[in-house]
Amino acid sequence: MAPIITSIDVDRPAKDVYAYAIDPTHFHEWQKGVIDGHMDGSGPPTVGTRCMTTRRIGGANRSSTSEVTHIDPPATWGVRGIDGPIRAVVDLRVEPITDDRSRLTISVDFTGHGIGKVLVPLFVRREATKEMPANLAALKQRLER
């Protein structure tokens, strides 16, 4: 299946949009269901750095680990899930439109493992397709305050 791709224009410089969008300590502010997030290790993330996220799913808190696959500040960033039944592959791109306006595009796809093989096509992709525009609208609102 094709990835789910969503874009939004934000009235902020690309470096600001990028820094906020890739920081897992802010994910709960703009991503539905996220209650906590952080990067493992100290210093700026690099390829291989692990991103830990906890989401509220089905009445329970579920933790997942992703690994940074590519990073090119302030333009691109990507992670792939490495554990759990549902593993996301996320690619983020920030393009400057003007000095104070940027376009954020996020592409997300999923692979299922175990029960996730059933959940991804029946539930996960459909929910992500509905949530992504709302998530990016929440990010835009936060950044433009």
C-alpha cells in the first residue's frame, strides 16, 4: 500500500517547524493519543538514535521504540518502528516557502507483526488517514501562537 502523506503550510521559519516536529517531547501536544516521548541518549539525534513514544491505545498505555533512519536538519528526518505489533515508518520534510513560512509534509506507513498484520489494514491505516490532517493542524496552531 502507498504511504499516507499529509502536508500543511506553517507561518514559521523552516528551522522552527523542523525542531518542533521532530522533538518527541512535543509529540503529545500535537499527535492524538501520544502521552509521552523522548530520545534515548544525550546530544542531538543521529542515525541510529532511538525514539521512545507512549500512546494511549484501546484504554491502555503502549510504548514503542523507533530508530532514526535519516536526519538532515532542517529539511528531512525519518524513523522506523523496531518493536511491537504495529511499526510505523515516518518520513518528515520541511521546505521553506519564504523566510517566515514553511511547508511540512509527513509520510507515514505501517507494517504489522503478529496481530498487527490484521490491525494495520483493518484499523490502523484508516485511523491514521483521519488523524494526520488534525495532527498537522494542531502542530500548526501550536507553532503559530
